[in-house]
Amino acid sequence: MSDQDLQGQTQDRNKAWGGVFTERTDKRVEQFTESISFDKRLYDVDIRGSLAHARMLCDVGVLLPEEYIKIERGLLEIKSEIESGQFEFLIEFEDIHMHIERALICKVGDVGRKLHTGRSRNDQVVTDLRLWVCGEIDAVDFGLVELQRAFVGRCESDIDVILPAYTHTRRAQPVLAPHVWLAYCEKFERDRERLRDCKKRVKSLGLGAAALAGTSIPIDRSKTAEYLGFESVAANSLDVSSDRDFVLEAAFCLVQIAIHTSTLAEEWILWSTSEFNFLKLPQAFCTGSSIMPQKVNPDVLELIRGKTARVIGNLQALIVLTKGLPLAYNRDLQEDKQPIFDSFDTIKSILTVAAPLVSGVELNREWISGQLDYGYLDATTLMEFLISSGVPQRTAHGIVGKLVRIAIDANVPLSKLSLQQFRSVYDAIGEDVYKILGVKSAVAAMKSYGSTAPEQVNTQIKKWKQKLSPVK
């Protein structure tokens, strides 16, 4: 056997799993199987998990107090070295777990070899990922709150603006602008609720399940859960290392957030066109054209819409990744990290630009007001006026449809029809019909809870301001 072969064999035997191997690992395999290039970002949660595990091992007598102190000191030194850029990452040590364990053994000797007692990389990696997802959920929730505050912050100044609301991209009924802003608040609140609910299932401790069958070491998993702030301890060791439900659930929550921000982006891209001209985007959130000097392009909104495709694709990748795996751990699951990392990164970047963009938008009030007579936005209110006088809904619908046709042919709004024209379709209509026509009257006529009625909207604004006010 050559010196090179002996050296390679020694290197493999120095790997955490190398004792049984008699052949060196091909360098191409090391390159292909490494995950340190992307999972090194888990260093903080890996060290947190190891500190909690070591503390528990000390509690149950597996580690002596002085051994625990050495391990704690060593792990904190490693964390400091990583954060200061002094730590060297090498692909031959595969992942963040082995990098930290190797560095710890170099610092504290054989005591460091005791840290892995009662755990496996299988339960270690899932614990790291759960800790990381919990932190990222908190970061996304913060971004959603800031976006909600941006919308609520516009409400009082925009309370006098009436906008046409649409179905099928056709003008439907008039609504107050704050009613639109609060519609997005409701969407993002559901996103926050989903994240909170998801987090309950994320905060289930798998550490101590070891490879898949548990361990004969007398560990105390409930203590580890307490030290890490987990709410429960996973009850089945076989399930622990194979479970990525929490990753898929978090990925779906992020997809829903992306869809909501994409809806906003699409709407405001349309509203900022010359054809709509409802709003002016802040130039700091637009870009220009390299050839057309007049262009002010909504690139930020377009990228919000475009990045949604990536977040959706990441969920699809995770679903396909996990759909055919047998129990328990399979190396396929190494591929779960990049999609979920990217989804969280993408959503956080979207939320970073969305909130200031919302605050900086300027409504073209005069233009909007001048266009409200188009589209017969008060037609439904007229129908409900007839219903309130005893006309059956379907009959009232037909009457108003005929009146709208008369108005279209005359190229006038409903409020400009003569009483004679109204009575040519329904002779019981009186002059009081003019009190409910026009967009302001149509908005004011609303009564139902959650409607665009001014008193309803003002109530909702107060509710949201109270809900989103910082806790003192």
C-alpha cells in the first residue's frame, strides 16, 4: 500500500463514521456529498443545541461539571471564531455538525468526544433545522407587522379617497381606500396566524431520538426541551429523523405570504400605469430604461411578483423530495435545506422593500375622483334601494340592468337619468332615488359589518391601530 493510500485511509478513519472503512473517500464524492457550503449558516443553532445537550448530559451524570464547563467554553469560542471569520470550513468535514465537533475536540481533547453521547447527526440536524425555522418565523412575523403598520399608517390620510373596486378586472362597486388597505392587513394577519400555528409544531424536540431507535444512555429529553424553549418532546424516535412536515408546512406558509405580496404587486403595477393612473410609485423604488429616457419602471413590484415563483417552486421541490422516502433518515433529506433557506431569505427580502414602498406611494386623488362616474359603481346600491322598497332581488336586478343600458346609450351616469327615464322601466321609482346615487352615497349606504361604510372602516382602523401598537 502506498504512502498516499495510507494517508487517505487515515483521513477516512478520522471521519466521524470512518472506523469500518478500508478505502479512502473519493474526492469527487466528498465534493458531491458536502453540505457545509450551505448549512454553515446553522452554526449558531447547532451550538445552541449542543450546549443544551451537554447541559442535560451533565444533569444526568454522563458529563462531570468540569467537563461540561470545558465543552461550554469550547463551543462559545468556536462560535466567536465563526462570527469573526477566523474559522476554516473544509469540504472533507462534510457539514456544520462535524466541523464544530472536530474543532471542539481540537480545543478540549477527549472531553469533546463525549458531546455526541446519546444523539446522532440524524436527530441533531433536525433539531438544528427546527431551531433555525423558529427564528426565521419570528423574523418574517416582524416583517409582516411592519407591512401591516405601513398600510394602517395610510388609512387616516386616505379616508376621503374613494376607489373603484373590481371583479373580473371590471369596475364593480365603490370602496374607501382604507378599506382596500385593511383588506391586505387581513391577508397578512392570516399569514401571521399560520406561522404561529406552524411554530407550535416546529417546537417539538427530536434531540435524543438518536439515529432512529432512541438510546440506552439515561438521558432526559424533557430537560433538553426546556433548555431550548421547545414546547413538547417528540414521542416516536423513528418518526423524528424522517419528519420534515414542519419544513413543508413552513414552506407553504411562505408561499401564501408570497402570493399575497404578489397580488399587491400586480394590482399596483396596473394602478401605476398611464391607463389606470391611480397612484405614483416612489422613484426610489423604481428603475429606468437604458434606451428609453422617459421610463420609470416598477421593477421592485415586478420582482416581488417574480420571486413568488421561486418560493412556490421551493415548496414543490420539498414535496417531491419527501414524497417517496421510507423510514427513517435518508441522505436525500440533506436537500431540504437550500429550498427552505431560499424561501425564508426571499420572503424577508420582499418584506424589507414592501413596507417602505407602501408608505411612499402617492394616490392621484384628483384623477381618481374624476373617473368615478365611469363604470356605474352605484348600480348595486340602486338595486338594493329597490329591494328595500319591496321589489324582489331578481326583479330589481333586471330593472337596474335596463336602467344601466339606458344610461350607457345616453353616455351618462345613473344619477343623470331623468325621473321619467327611471319610471319608463319601473313606474314606482320616486325622486328619493337621487339620494342614493353617486359613489359617495353608494359608500355611505352600506350598513353590514365589515363593509366599506365609513363608520365600519373607522372602527376597523381603530382596531388595527390598537392591535399593531408596540407592546410597552
